[in-house]
Amino acid sequence: MIDDIIEVKDLHFSYRVDEDTQLEILKGININVKKGEFLAVLGHNGSGKSTLAKHLNAIFTPEEGCGSVKVCGIDTRDEERLYEIRQKAGMVFQNPDNQLVATIVEEDVAFAPENLGIEPSEIRKRVDDALKTVNMYEFKDKAPHYLSGGQKQRVAIAGVLAMKPEVIIMDEPTAMLDPSGRREIMATVKKLNKDEKMTVVLITHYMDEAALADRVIVINSGEIELCGTPREVFSQVEHIKEIGLDVPQATELAYRLSKEGIDLGSDILTVDECVDAILAKRKAD
Ligand SMILES: Nc1ncnc2c1ncn2[C@@H]1O[C@H](COP(=O)(O)OP(=O)(O)O)[C@@H](O)[C@H]1O
Ligand SMILES: [Mg+2]
């Protein structure tokens, strides 16, 4: 029984800029993702999040002496098991338009399982189940280009689910969506993790999205700068600001109030918690 769905050990990675210049992006990253966990990865633009994501399903593989990445115990350098790795670690990218390949929604969702050589009756079932899970079943006969960004991204997620992955890795899946699209995707992510027990790695630069995770990792200058529950990480407001990131809005408000002498505690994450703390404070005063 393998507990860790993803195991990244001392991962180093550099882009070769030209003949004799290397740009070191990942400087010894260690990450373990447990089965059923919802992990958020934060970091400012250019901090190496997508580079890391590409290592998690063997788009990039570590060079000799640059650490290792395992998916369900399989080393990503094992070329013979590449399809298995890609099936187990499904990826969702930023731009939904780049991920949809077919002209009909259900054909799109069927694309990956068809390539895996799965039987037609099983494919039919998987496609229907996946579309129901992301609440897009009623759109199964539609053309993707009539859908909103959030709907397209949900179809892309269904396409990954139809492969029956062990973990779904999302690289800024809401970055190109409007607020309602973002809400749709985050509701889908929560449902997948809580109801379907799917292991999720969510790469994001939205703090309120990261606040929903079980655990948050903050990457800075190619290293893991902070790691812990959202409450542990976001309570370090000044540290997070120093590395050019924000904290969730409610945390920010509580932080500013504390600077004005109104102490609501340092572990506020949500608007509801902030309201409760303010009301409790008023009562106490
Ligand atoms: N193909 C590439 N060649 C050279 N440098 C790259 C390449 N792709 C990304 N980079 C650089 O690597 C750094 C990390 O990129 P990336 O992993 O995309 O960061 P993030 O996803 O956190 O914004 C950035 O400085 C970026 O400019
Ligand atoms: Mg990126």
C-alpha cells in the first residue's frame, strides 16, 4: 500500500538559456502528497510553479543527480511506464481553450480514455459519470466553443476524471476565468476532494483558493519557503508580504485592525470568521 501519491525528493531543475548559461528554477524541492489530500501550491509569477507541475506528470523528468519524482511509487524517469504515470496524475492547465480537442463535449471527455484503449461501454460510463461530477452532463451534445470559460474548464476536468486518475494536478485553472467561472471551478475542486475523495494539487496565486486546501506550500526563489495548514501559513502575514504575496482578504483585514489596536487574533481566514471575531470583540468590550 503506497500512502504517498506524489513524492518529490530534492528536486533541482535549470532551464538552459544558452550554451553556457543555466537558469536554476527549482533548488531542492521536497513534497509528499498523501492520498485524499488537497494541497495548494502558492508562489509569485516566475517562482517555478509550472516547472514543478510539469515534473508531476513526467512532462519534465529529473536529470541524473537532480533528485527524483514518484507518482504512486513509479519513478517518472521510467519511460516504459509513462502512460501509466500520465493516467494516474492528470493535469488541468490554465487555458481551457488549449485543452479541448473535439467538437462535441462528450467526445472531448472520451478522448483520453479512447487513447488508453478502454472498451466503448466502459468509456460511455466514464464519460457520463465524469460529466455528472462536474455538473456538465446536460451539455454533453454541445460544441465546446459555445460554453463559458468556467464551463470549458469543467469539461477539461471531466476529461481528466475520465482517465480515473489517482491525483488531479491543476496549474492555475482559474487564472483566465471571470469571478463566476472561478467559483464554479473551486466548487468543483471542493466537491472532487471532499465527496469523491480525489487527491488534488492546486497551483494558484489566489490566496482565498489556497485557504480551502488542507495544506499550503509557498515556493519562493526555487525553494519551499513556507508549509503548513492555511491557518499556519497565512498567520505569518509579514513573512508572506515580504516575498511579494498577499494573504486572504479576511486575514488582511484582521491584520490591519490589529495594527490599529483591535486584536482579532492571528488565525482568521474567512469572512465569516472575521465577522464572528468582530462581534465577539464588541461584546467583550
Ligand atoms: N522554456 C523556458 N526556458 C527558459 N526559461 C523558462 C522557460 N519556461 C519558464 N522559464 C522561466 O522559469 C521561471 C519559472 O517559470 P514557471 O515555472 O513558469 O513559473 P510560474 O509558473 O511560477 O509562474 C520563470 O522565470 C520563467 O521565465
Ligand atoms: Mg505558471
